[in-house]
Amino acid sequence: MKRNLSDLLKICQKYLIPKEISKIKKAYQYAAKIHCGQKRKNEDEFIQHPLHTSLTLAGLGLDSATISAGLLHDTVEDGGVKIQELEKLFGSEIKDLVLGVTKVGQVKLTKNYQTHKLTPRELAQLENLRKMFLVMARDIRVILIRLADRLHNMQTLYALEPKKQKRIAKETLEIYAPIAYRLGMGEIKGQLEDLAFPYTHPQEYKWTKSLIRDKFQERQKYLDKVIKNIEDELKKTHLPFQIHGRAKHLYSLYKKLLKYDKDITKIYDLMAIRIITDTVSNCYKVLGIIHKTFRPLIGYIKDYIAIPKPNGYQSLHTTIFALEGQIVEIQIRTYAMHEHAEFGVAAHWHYSDQINQKDKQEKRGIFAPKKELKWISELAKYQQRLKSPVEFKNTLKMDFFQDRIFVFTPEGEVINLPEAAGPIDFAYEIHSDIGDKCSGAKVSGKMASLDYRLKNGEMVEILTSPKAKPTRDWLNLVKTAKARSRIRSYLKKINK
Ligand code: MN
């Protein structure tokens, strides 16, 4: 769908102050000028792509720097703009974001992993790739821009040739969606997976789709009746609440079907009802009312408020025999929990000082978000630092895995090393014999000495020679315990 600047500004005006809006306008005008005349593969004007990217970011309620960087994110790579030019025009914050997005884009799936049939080694490889992605983005906003960028690339994937479609869809499923999930961004994760699904698993996609096609409308009508019923019960209590139905994402349904003998009658959350209220204690009250009205299924009552999921997700889940004995899943949560389930880390920006607080209160009606910010568990160690929005802003430049780097073998395998590690560490990581015979290295195609310090994303090729052997000097060059102990044991052996 074609969009324009005013679509973007309309969303931004809901929560940003005028000063920030004008920065976004300036970024748009510049990007439009740079990409003028360029077309996307689907024949759209190129500016549609950064515009859609920023629309997603604005939908997440992010700050003006992130939205501006979203608009500018392809001006360096595809528009030939110099990075210094961006700094001069938009300042160092936006320049750093664009530079980060450009670098993170280099993280690519180089191996043809067979999805769903991964060996433990391949799983570890993928995990390393995802970590590398996070390491290369030293500011979380870089990842959010890259996710929004990928979302639009997936929405326009139909225009690419089949081979590219498959590679990009796979990468989306294996790297981008899991990262969105880990950042607690359920909605983006679901969209990315559903967009990738028809390309990575065409047969399975058709099958899953055919399973729900007939059921869908019928279920929707039924759900409306149940919602009306619950609404009537809840209204008697004067509790504040919102209620709506939600359909399960297709790919997540497919994965669940695999677990349940491909029997769709065993899937109870095909459609669920979501109830949002103001406080935790009211969540439990709502649960009580539901259980008083409908009989719950034994073993399906889950308290993710008391025990959150590893990515920080919180809700009460219950599955009930609703009208006519049919089974329906109910999810109950507070407004703040809902915001976190949908937006994840992005929800933290909703507390930034660029946001018009009064407007926000009005938009959100009865639901004032809770003051304490629940941080996702992946970043749990930063939790102590997140006492206030100001402190949160200061942690933007955090390092996810502060002291690790990720480098490639010539085969595209990712090797995870401590910071300042060198070719010898790398060689021992591959195999101890290669370490012992290491004579030099090529880093990203260029000769490098053994005291070279590897950097994120570099490709390392170890040169060996039958005459090479570990020396005492090597002990001063290595960072890993593995390399150190191998060198020591070699030196001990020859000194005997
Ligand atoms: Mn892009």
C-alpha cells in the first residue's frame, strides 16, 4: 500500500511534541531527495521503503531519532550519501543509528540450515549468529530499525526472484523473528514468521491454511457471542476492562500442530479472547469471574503473572468450556503487560520526555501504565539501572554481550571469542592441531600477524605450516583458556 509523509506525521503527532515532529519532517525531505528517481523491485518509488520502515517504528511509539534514522537508513548504502554528511545535517545520534543499521545488515545466514531438523551444532551456530547480530548493534534502537526494515522487505518479497525469496525468508525465520521474540515484541515476531512461512514451507503453509479456512468465519461469529457473554458478566462488577478476540498467527499454529499430532481439534487457542484491565489484583478478579461463569479445563490454567515466561511475557491464561460446550482460551493481563507483550523493549520509549504526557493519558483512557518498568529477562542484568526513564536513556548505548566478539570461518561458520582475541585463539577454537601448526592468518582477505586483534564480523582464515609450533610468546597473545592450556601443555611436553 502506498503511504505518504502525512500518514507518518499523523501517528507521530499522537505522542511526540512539535519540536520532534519537525526533525522527522526534515529527515523525510532529505531521504526523498536522495532516493528520488530510484525504484524498488516491485516498481514502488524507493522512498516508500524507508517510509514504511518508519511507520512501523512510529507505531511502536519510538523517539524522533529512531524514526528519522528509519527514514535515512538506506541513504548510505543505496543513495551513496557519505556518513559525515549525515552527521553534519542530523547530528551524531542519528548518524550512529544509520551506521549501526548498515553494519548489522551484514549479518547474514551463509549456511543452508534445514529448518526444524537442526543438529545441536547447527543450533549453536544459529545462536551465535543471533548473538552476533545483537553485539553489532550497540544500541537497541538499531535492532528495532533493522526489524522494521526487514518487516517491509518481507511485505514486498513477492517482487524478488525465487532463490532470493527463499534465502531472505529463511533468514527472517532463523535470525530476525527469534530476536523479535527475545526482545518481547510478539506482534512483530508473529508478522515476520507469517510472511516468511509461505516461502520457507510452501506445502505446509497451504495445508495449515486449508485447515483453518472453513473454520475461521464460523469461529468468529461464535467468539463474538462468547465475548458478549463475558462482557455482560464483567459489567456487573464495575471493573475497568477492554475485551477483544484474537486469531492465532499462522506459523505459530503450524508449529503447535506439529506438537499435537497435526490434529486441529486439539488446539484450543486457535482463537482466544483477551481481557485487559488496570491492576494485577483485578486480573485475578476477572479470572475468578470467568471461572465462576464457565468451567475451566483442568491443566490449562497458567499464571504467567506470578511466573513470567523467559522473555518477560506476563498474562493469566485459562481455557474454558464456553457456550455450547466449545473450548476457548482466555488471556487476562494489565494494560502495561499488554503493551509489553506487543511492543517489548520498544515499550520503554513510551516514557521518554519527547512524549506529550497529557495527550498520552487521554489516548490511553483509564489505563495509566505502571511506573515500574519490567525489563525483559535477556537484559535482566540491566534491570537495576532502569529505575527511571532518564536512566533508561543512558543505557541505550549498552553492549548486550559486552566482552564477546563473533567472527567467521571461510565456510561461514560463526566463532564466538572474547574481546581482543587473536588468530591463535581462533585457530585453537577450530581444532587443537590447527592451533599447534598456526603460522599466520588472513583476516577478511588480508594478511595479518599473530598479534592482530580480531573485530566483530571479520572472516578469518588460518595459515598452517608443518614447521610452526607454539612458543612462550604465544601465551601473551591469547585470550581464551582453551588456547592457553594447549600451549602450556605443548611447552611442558617439549621441555621434558
Ligand atoms: Mn532497507
